[in-house]
Amino acid sequence: QVQLVESGGGLVQAGGSLRLSCAASGSTFRRNAMSWYRQAPGKQRELVAFIGSGGSTNYADSVKGRFTISRDNAKNTVYLQMNSLKPEDTAVYYCYQNTGAYWGQGTQVTVSS
């Protein structure tokens, strides 16, 4: 059974940084493309960043140059380094395993102005 467990969310001031982690289990992690999504109150869930099994990456325009997605296959973990955070980055952030369409439970990120 696939499990995705996010951690690292919290409250931070604008301009600050956070690193989210997503620990995966139950599948061959290195073969899976992984993504981070977010959902702000009253808004649709949106793709933030994607990383392929080979390490290729894509980002939403709103986070390019500020966020970095990475993976450690030895630890079965995908990360999202978030720098220069803005109040509009406030949302619940979800880890997503593209193979099989599995979601984590989400972690709250709140950026104060």
C-alpha cells in the first residue's frame, strides 16, 4: 500500500524559507514521477512542481526561481525547497505520486506579511 507522508510546513514571515519533505513507501520510489500541489482556501488545487524519475523538473510560473523540487531515491523522499515566500504562497501543500495517482495528507504553509 502506497503511503505519502508530508512534513515541514508551518508559519513563516514573508521572505522566509521552508523545506517540505514527502516520505514515500509501498512502491519502487525511484521509478515514480512525483509532484507537489497546493490548494489555497476557496481555490482549486494547482500543480506547483514536478520531478520525473530521471530528475527532470517543471514548475508553475508563480514559483519559478523561488522553489526547487528534488528527490533522494536512497531515502524514498521528495523535497520542496521554498525560498522568498510570499503571502500568496499560503496553502495546504500536497505530495502526489504520479504513478497510480496517490496523494499525501497535506501540510499547511502559512506566510505572514
